[in-house]
Amino acid sequence: METSIRNETESDYRRVEEITREAFWNLHVPGCDEHYLAHVMRTHRDFIKDLDYVVLVDGELVGNIMFARSSVVNEKNAAVEVLTFGPVSVLPEYQKKGIGSSLIRHAMRRAGEMGYTAVIIYGNPKNYCRHGFKSSKDYGISAADGKYPFSLLTLELVKGTFADHAWRFFESDVYNIDEHEAEEFDRTFGHKEKGYRYTQVEFSIARRAFIE
Ligand SMILES: CC(C)(COP(=O)(O)OP(=O)(O)OC[C@H]1O[C@@H](n2cnc3c(N)ncnc32)[C@H](O)[C@@H]1OP(=O)(O)O)[C@@H](O)C(=O)NCCC(=O)NCCS
């Protein structure tokens, strides 16, 4: 199995959206809209083209990661630009082989080399703590409403970026997608049955969990 990582090109777009749909389908909710997010992200002002990567196995595209610019603002109203990523996907039949980890490691290393200060995401700690992410609360970073969600995670690329201040995270508005447009977009793909998976309950619990 030969794995390679390169930037996404226009001819990859539809396949990346199909892979994203396969990876997220029924995972968090019945169906999914992450493939629509991938679709609209590429033309959004916060999208970072240089950090848009695909991973191939023996020449076949099997996964993707995309980043956007977000920001944190401290109690003195000083803002710092940070990165957010997502969607990140690996085709289900290629998962649990280390491919997602190598893609994430590659993207984080490149983000550091490009001089970005930190990566902040809403994600499952199970997927990201192994890559150095910590609870954002450990850096004094809350959500925009001042709460500390369980799933708000931070990877500090430049040490000390958040020291001695309290921060609020403002995620790029690319993540506020229109559900109806997402539904319309999904109809351009082959039919897939929406249904229940226990992972939807896990997601629902994590989404409503906060750190004291
Ligand atoms: C999250 C995701 C991108 C990870 O990709 P992946 O290729 O499966 O990731 P890895 O293979 O590196 O790691 C996944 C698991 O496989 C294990 N693994 C890695 N290599 C392995 C191997 N050769 N043999 C057996 N297990 C292996 C890892 O230890 C990890 O186990 P754990 O979850 O029990 O800790 C992928 O699962 C995915 O697309 N999921 C659906 C979409 C999603 O959830 N995206 C993230 C939203 S927060």
C-alpha cells in the first residue's frame, strides 16, 4: 500500500465530495451535510487553498482535509488569526489503517511551517488528542458565548500564543451552512438511505457537554 499526499486540484472536487459524503453519512445525524460544506468552502474568503490536501493510496483518492481561517479575541479585544479544519474524511473501507493520521500530521506540520499560530476545532477528542490537541480551556479559550465546550480543541503551533489572556473563539462563518441548500446539493448524488447509528447519540452527548 503506497500512500501519497498532495494538494487538491479541480478535477478532484467531485470525488472529494463523494468521499466526504461516504465518510460522514449517518455518522452525526441521519444523512450528512459535510460534502456540501466541502463544496462551498473552496470559494469562501476564509478558505486556505495551500492547506487543502488529498491522500491517495496506490494512486486512488481516498481522503481529504480542508482548512479555513478563524480567529480568537482576548479580553483586551486583541485578535489572533487561527486555523480551523474540517471536513476531514477517509473513505470507510480505508479507515483504521493510519491514513487519516498521516494526513492530519502532514497538514499540521505544513501549517506550522507556514507560520500559523494554532489550530482550533470542534472535534472528537478521541481523534485529535493523539495529534497534540488539548481542551481549549487549558489555553483559556472559550466559545464565542464564553462557555467551554467539551469538543472545542486546540493545537498550539507557536508556543505561548495564548499565555496570560482569556480568549473567545470565533469560527469562520463558512461552517454556518444553509441546510436547505445542503439538502438540494445532496440530491445531485446517488440515493443513500438516511438512518440511525449509535454514533449519532455519542455526537449528541458530546455536543451538549461542557467543561467546568
Ligand atoms: C476521522 C478519520 C478521518 C480518521 O481516519 P483513519 O484513516 O480512520 O485514521 P487512523 O487509521 O489514522 O486512526 C483511526 C484508528 O485506527 C487505528 N489504526 C491506525 N492504523 C491501524 C492499523 N494499521 N491497524 C489497525 N488499526 C489501526 C488507530 O489507532 C485509530 O484507533 P482508535 O480510533 O481506536 O484510537 C476517519 O475515521 C473518518 O473519515 N471518519 C468519518 C468522518 C469523521 O469523523 N471526521 C472527523 C470529524 S471530527
